[in-house]
Amino acid sequence: MTEASSAATAAAGRNNKPGSVGLPLVNTLVSVFEPGTDTELPIGQRGELCISGPGVMKGYYNKPAETAAILRTHADGRVWVHTGDIGYLDEDGFVYLDSRIKRLIIRHDGFKVFPSMIENVVSQHPAVHQCSVVGCADKEHVQGRLPFVYIVLKADTTAKKKQVIRELERMCAEELPEYVQPVAYKFISSMPMTPVGKVDYRQLEAD
């Protein structure tokens, strides 16, 4: 991101780990915080990725409100860029990027559901070509949203949709916590895409 001089991590060939965006650059700190706060989270726990170091910008030109929204001074006195990205760090300091914080699904009870956790499980099914998880209205509560899965099946699959759903329900029950379980699955012919080639989750949310 340009607010952190383009790069904050680097993946160095064989020294990188699959799925990781690499290790922080020299004199650059990358950590994970509870979204919307300066509470640092433990290794392995997902939250908002924040960056601090000499490459961090001074601010947006003549835009104090926008600057204050992204540059925040924490209790440690450091200025951190709040990237708006969800991710985590492993025990060796490698950084993993999951998705945008805007996609975070907050349930009525305050539990946070990260769509990537469900997508990583659903995409393992041999009949699934693409999947995307979005928040849907919780009809039993006045607030909060619940995870809903959209699926595009592989063109050559012979699997029946009802069977696929039963298998996905079993996979999610085995690999995900109870509060992360999807409430429903819907099959679509193709994923809506944005002009830059990303899944248009906003359109899915509006369906």
C-alpha cells in the first residue's frame, strides 16, 4: 500500500512459507490488532494488520480526517498504519493476509466471523470451483449477521447439489468452531466480478 511506501514485507524464494506474504522488511514492524482498537493480538490469531516503521507516510495532503482514520498513535507511542486488511502472524514472524476488514461478519453475540476461514474449508471440496462467504441478515435477532456461502460448481462435476451440501456441512462441523458454521449454501452459475477481477461480494450481499 502506498501509505507504507508500497511494501512492508518481502517473500524471499525458498525462505518463504506457502500462503504467506513474507517477513517484515528491515526496521519495519507488522502486528495484528483487534479491529478498531490498539489491542495487540496473540500469534496465530486473526485481526487487523498494522504497520509501523520509517516507510510509513506522514499523512494525506490537506486531509486531516482521512489521515486520522488510518494513522493512529498507540499506547506504545508508535504511529501505526491501520491497513484495513485481516490477517495473522505465525510463530516465525511470517505474515498472512486473508481479506479486507470490510468483509468481517459480526454476529449478534459479538463473535467475529472471518469469511476466509469458511472459504478455505469449502474450497477443499472436489466439486467446488469457486466460493465466497458473505454476511446475511439474522432473522432471529435485531442485530448481527450470519455467514452465507455462495458456490460455483466445477463444470465437469457429477455430484448432486444436496449431497455436496451435506458433505460441506460435515466438513465445516469438523474443521470450524460452532459460531463460524454457515447458515446456508447457494449454488450460482458464476461469481460476479469487479472490474479489477475480484469477487464482487457487495453484489452477493445484495442478492
